[in-house]
Amino acid sequence: MSFQLVLYTKQNCHLCEDAKAALELLQEGISFELIELDITEKDEWMEKYGLYIPVVEWQGEVIQYGQIVAEEVKKFINRKILLSNG
């Protein structure tokens, strides 16, 4: 099963860098495409995510924001895979 996770970030964001690193490590065990979007590119993203970044989304559903915990993202992904296969 292949899917995409979206990571909303911005420049000079330590938590964003940590989140990206955690998600890249997660990719070693789970196949997904990581799409990184800089919230400063669109006013809509700035308004929606400015206080919450980093934000990880799957199909428009926020998985986590702020301090991203890879294990929690993994649990979310596994639940979604089980639901889609079950």
C-alpha cells in the first residue's frame, strides 16, 4: 500500500527539522511519500497552521502537530492500513 503524508513546515523551525527526520526514519519501515510544504508559501496555510507547525496530515486529516512522535504516526498509519484491508 502506497500513500502520502504531508508535513507542513517553515524555515528555521527546529521542531520541523526534528519532525522531518523522524518521518524519514519511519520511511525505512513503512513505504510512504513524504510531501513537505512550507506554510509561508500560501496565506491559507499560514492562517491554518502558523501556530501549530510542524503538522503531519494524511488525506486532509491531521495526525499530529507540534512535537511529532514517530511511534504515534506509525500507530495511526497501521490503524488506517488495517481498516482499509479489513
